[in-house]
Amino acid sequence: IMCEHPHVYTLGRSGKEKNMLLNDDQLKAIQATLFHIDRGGDITYHGPGQITGYPVFDLDTWKLGLKQYIDRLEETIIRFLAIYGIKGERLAGATGVWIDPDVPGKARKICAIGVKSSRFVTMHGFALNINTNLDYFSLINPCGFKDKGVTSLEKELGAEQDFEVAKACLHSLFIEMFPE
């Protein structure tokens, strides 16, 4: 399932409340909401221009553990970015896909990943910034980080991207990475 959300922040079960930098009145003023959810990870933003994906897979089908599944999700996003000429990478100890992860002051996340599984069936998923308004990330410590940035495909390429084309491309990669 791939969709776009209205302005919403989600705080994972291991997240810290202090990483939300707004109070309830300020959230209402920007027409955003905050939800506490049972996925892994800390706080992130979901909104227009972002592909939020909810893969629902039986991990037993591919004989994958949760860590292997997350690695395959990251690899799918890395391959997607390569199509656009962007080098996506992993950052040790930080789930998701990053650009320049080992360059001090330049590391920026383009895709957050927060998942859960129950009886090998996956829940939650990823948030890939395509044409996302990145200002909403300045109102939180994204994924609990204070020293790393957030980016989007649009920002990296210097122009708004065709959202539907990006979504179709990503869907094709999921079919390739998770064959039936």
C-alpha cells in the first residue's frame, strides 16, 4: 500500500516525546496531528509529496527475519534512488536510507523506515521524500537526530519530480525485490 498522508507526525514505541518540538496548540495551528504508534523508531513526519509505503508481507514466504527484511527495504530504496542518479546509503546504527552518511554536517535522510511484525506479517513501513515540504521536519528531531538533516528527491535534483512516475517506479522495484 502506497499513499500520501495529510500533515501528521508519528512517534514510535521507543520514541522520545522531547523530539516533538511543538505543543498541542502549535500542532493545531499548522493543521498537523501527532500519533503514538507501535512501530519501531522515533518520531517522523508524513505529508503531501511523500510516498508512505505499508508493505504487508509474510516474512516466512522469503525466509527473512525482521533485520533482513529491513535491509531489503533499504536496498529497494537505494536502487530507486540510483535510477535518479543519487547514491543512497545505509548509516550504521540508523535505519533508513541516507545521502552522504559519513560526511560530518552533510548526512541527510531521504527515507525513514519503521516496521513491526507479528507472526512474521509486517506492519508499518517507510516514508520516502519525493516533493515533501521539508520545513515540517524542522519542528521535530527527525528519528531522534539533532545533528543530521532530511532531504527529498526534489531538493537533491533541484526540481519537482513527477510523483506518479516515482510511485510507479518504486512499485516495480518492490515487485522485483519481493517476487511472489
